[in-house]
Amino acid sequence: MELSYAVYILKCFNGQYYTGYTENINKRLEAHQQGDVHFTKDKLPVTLVHLSLFPNKKKACDFERYLKTGSGAAFRNKRLLL
């Protein structure tokens, strides 16, 4: 089973977190570091603090959507950010 769908969490220079989804984590991280992503471009540098891989797009998108909710942010802070 190939795990090619990723949900990732970045910690921005200002302390904020960014949660995203991608099918190419290396390319996406490069885009963040080069300032090509609107939300993070003025918050560089960013650091990858969590990466979850999924076997299909739906599961990855569902998890990303959950992490962007209030209870998802609480879960992130308690379980994913060590």
C-alpha cells in the first residue's frame, strides 16, 4: 500500500501553526520555504513539526479538515506537537 497523501503541520517563525495537505511533500515544503505560499510567506522560516501519510486522498483531506476545527487544534496541541 502506497502512502502518497500527506497532511503536514508547520510551525511558523511567529509561533503560528499552518496545517496543509499535499500529494508531494518535498515540493510543497520547498514552496513554503521560498515564500510561494500566501499564508506562510511573511512568517518564514517555517519548520515541519508533524507529517501524517495516508493511502487515499479522502482520508487525508478529512484529517486536514478536522485539524482545522477547534477540537482538531486541541488534538494537535495535545497529541501531535511533542
